[in-house]
Amino acid sequence: LNILVDTGSSNFAVAGVPDPDVTSYFNTELSSTYKSQGIDVTVKYSQGSWTGVLGTDVISIPKGIYGSYTINIATILESENFFLPGVKWHGILGLAYDALAKPSSSVETFFDSLVRQAKIPNIFSLQMCGAGLPVSGIGTNGGSLVLGGIEPSLYKGDIWYTPIKEEWYYQVEILKLEVGGQNLELDCREYNADKAIVDSGTTLLRLPQKVFSAVVQAIARTSLIQEFSSGFWTGSQLACWDKTERPWSLFPKLSIYLRDENSSRSFRISILPQLYIQPILGIGENLQCYRFGISSSTNALVIGATVMEGFYVIFDRAQRRVGFAVSPCAEVDGSPVSEIEGPFTTADVASNCVSSVSFHEPVLWIASYTLMSLCGIILLVLIILLLIPPRCQHHYTDNDVVNDESSLVRHRWK
């Protein structure tokens, strides 16, 4: 089975029944080692959801980590907008922390099980390749997942580390953004509104609405295109050029500043337009069309595949940090399309750009319960005033399914 590697969720799940959009599935009846736990589980993503049953089975890894290990695995019995037409994968490997595991954090994650049983270091690293290649198409684009360490051949130059702010998603602290070398001049808290995370399961670079608008304005202002359809920026339209043209020279570089382990310093990861102006399969004989690889978000800034394809990313859970290094596969026509530079001073930003208050439960639930309680008190006062004997009792229930805020990658990585 092909498995989508997702650092934005925490359940390991595979198709457990036939589905029109998957070519293979895991038939548990044919496994002599599978054991059902009989626990129903539902995971919702910002795109798609699935429901299945938790169980355990024995896995082995063919390269490097020898032996057999028992892990939790969910078999997907029903899904909605999860398995999509043309996808090449049959399940998902959630590599985030157990705080996001469903139905509760007591479900040991795949990687935690491997660290405990195989005694490997609590670190994994990911190289996603595909820069400059069409979003839709056949075949694969390579890439590597290294469990338990770092592979020197997968990066160039130095690794720069930024602290993990909280262990649920891989939450980091973003200090500022630059377009074409020009600072957006936003309060750094805008970049971390709700949270900023590194998520391989998200297709695009997703930005909070205020940040997204500022980035679009800055790109439009600094690009060499005088008039551009608004539909291109919102993702509803493609932009097309003659196949002999390379439009990337028309657009600016985009830089993201992350706080260094030394909090008085920062470093920046930069992506060239080849990563965020993404080719789609050609239309007709002479045209090549492109989409905008950045979108707006209502709940997080998400460093997704658009950015990650430029870097070798190290998830160092042992030292609670995420590392970035330039990836050798991030090249188009022989030229690098990603950069890392530093250190820079953080004197021009706040000492803490992340809100000290973190709500893992939706704030709207808290607000709604507060309002309902207030209404109940008012109603009780009215009843007393009207001298009506019956008392009102209110019973509230709590839905325990919390969304994992990741977007499933369509087709290739997209």
C-alpha cells in the first residue's frame, strides 16, 4: 500500500474495504497477526474525513530498522472526500504528536511505537521532491523519509533549527515575511495567529487572511505583470503562457523568518517562484498553465508542500526542534529554487510572537456554552418572576471529535 506521510495528524490508517478511488486495500481477515480493538475512530481534516476501527498488527521496515514491531492501525471503513479520484495512495501515516491522536491521546502513534520498541532515536526527517514538475500527472517524484535520524546525502550546507513551541502539531514561531526582499511590516503575531505549523499533508503554503492579502499585494506590486486576474490569486483560475516561455522570472522570491534556537537570532528560508508558481498539465499544444501555490487560511499559517519541497526537514522530537536544510532535489533546469540564510538579529520583533494562551478545543464551543448558561440564568429569572412552578433543566453534550487542521495532499504531493 502507498501511504501519505502527514506531519499534521497522528493516526496511522489504511483502506480496510474496497473503494472506487483506491486500487488496493488491507483485508484484515487475511492477516494472522491483526487484532481488532473494537474501538471506532473518526478523523476529520480540513479536506475530507474517514471513520474506521482501531486495531493492532505487526510491521517490518525493509531498510535500516530490522525486526518486527506491533503498532496501532486504523482500517478505514467509510470516508468522505478522503480517497480522491486519481490518487496513488491507500492510507495515511500521521507523524505528529499523540495529542492529536484519535479517539484520544492514549492511542500510541506509529512513530512513538517504533521509538519505544526498536530503540531508535526520537527523530525523523523528510525530503519531498517535485519542484517545477506538473502538479497532476503520472509517476512519482522521489523523496525520502528517514526514521530515527538524518541522512547527510539528502541536504546541502548547514541545518538551521527552530524550537517547537508546543508538542501537538509541529508548531513553530514565525517572525516575519518578505516578498522580493521587502518586509511586509506586519505585527509578528499576525503570522502566528492561532498557530504556525509544519505540515507535509498540506498542499500549499497557507497564510492567515491578513497575511495572505499582504503577500498577494506585494507579489502583484513587485511582479513584472501589470494586470493579473484576481481569480489566479484565489485559486479559481490558471495563468497560461506559451510553452517556450518561463514565467518564473516575472515573480519575486518569498522569505519566511523563523526564530533560531538562540532566541536573539533568526534565520530565513526562501522559496523562488518555481516553487509557488506551479505548472499544471499543458492545455493544447502550445500553452503551459500554472496555479498559485499559496492560499488563505482561517485557522493557521501552514508551511506545506509548496515550501517543504525546497528543503530537507528534520523533526527532532528529542530536542524539541524542527530543522531546515537546502534539498539537492530542489532544482529547476539545474538552478536551486530554495535558500537558507542567517543568522539575523531579532531586535526588530517582539520577544514572543506566539500567544501564551492556546486553545486545543474550539473557542466557539466555550463561547456557546457561556452564552447558553447566560440564557439559562435569564430564563430562570423570568420564570421566577412569572411564578411558574416547573423548573427548566438544560443538558449539554460535548462532541469529542476535534478536527485535525491538515489538508490532504492531492495526487502527487498535491
